[in-house]
Amino acid sequence: MCHVIVTCRSMLWTLLSIMAAFSELIAFMSTDWLLGFPRTPDAVFSPYGETYRPTLGIYGRCLRLPHLRRGVLCGPYAVHFTEIASGFWQATSIFLAAAILLLSAVAFISVFTMCFQSIMKKSIFNVCGLLQAIAGLFLILGLMLYPAGWGSDKVQGYCGPDASAYQLGLCSMGWAFYTALGGTVLTFICAVFSAQAEIATSSDKVQEEIEEGKSLICLL
């Protein structure tokens, strides 16, 4: 018989797991990892010298072109994996993609923890917590390798010739990097909190409700 068990701690863990996965996915897809130095690319169409700051992501960028009167052109600069700005960024993309895959799997599984609390006699919360911890390690490695690629020709085109490994030059960090960093912290919080979710769904109160024959169990 399937018992639907809902507790505050298990629901909070589920919501945080989904938030961690989405934050990392959004950050990875964003072009706002680096903000380039201010420039005026279209003097013909900008008589007042209006400036803007192009943005550069791991595999994408946003910039204005001379033939565009309005708006910013955004898209991938790397069509193939080998065209990513540097080997460090290629490694970053691999680690982040692997972490996002794990976090997405956990976020999907977490939705069903109300009905299933074990997998092959193993606590589903403990298994998911382990996967989140592994994903967190991947995220840390990816974010540590990312600044090492700032010395590439691509980054220097946005940040100036002074840009080098772990030196931004004329650039500044964009919101995507901080979102990925926050998602990493949230991932480890979820990994630790998964133990509390497991305790909440296997408490004595839950067992008493099951013994009473209840199929829907909601506890604080």
C-alpha cells in the first residue's frame, strides 16, 4: 500500500532541491558571467556616444553590432565544444553540466518522495543527499577552474589585454557567476538537510499513523 507522507522538512528539502537545480541551470545558460568594459560600437547610429557593456558567458555572449540600430545580439559564440574560449572553460562546462544533470535528477526524484521513501531498501533521501554532495563538489571544481580561463584571447577581447588567469582586467563579475555560487551553497545545504527530511518521514509519529491505517499522512 502506498503511503503519502508529507512533512514540513521533506517538503522544504524538495523545494530547495528544485531551486538549486534551476539556479545552476539558469546560471550555466546565461551570458552574464562577465561584464566587459564600456564601449561604443556603432558611432554612426550613436551620435551622442552612448556606451554599453557587452557580456560574456561560458559559451555565449551578448553584444551590439554596427548594423543593429537597437537592441543587443545574444547567442552562442561557440558552435562546437572545442570552440569554447579556453580549456579551463571547457572543463568548467563539463563539471557544471554533470552537476546540473545530477541536481535535475534529484529534483525530479524529490517530487515523488511523498509516495516512495526508499530505493532498493536504501533511503531515497540519503541517496539523493549523496548525489547532491557529489554535484556540489563538481560545482566547486567548475567554479574554481572558471577564473583560470580569463587569460584567453576571447576574454581579453572583452576585458582588455590586462586580463589573465584570476585577473579580470577591465571586466567585472556578472550575476550569473554569483547565482552559480549561491546555487552551490544551496546544494550543500540540501545535501545536509536531506538527513533531516529522512528523519521526519521515518519518525515514530509517522509509524503510528501508518499503523492506524492512514494512507495520507501530513505532519509538521
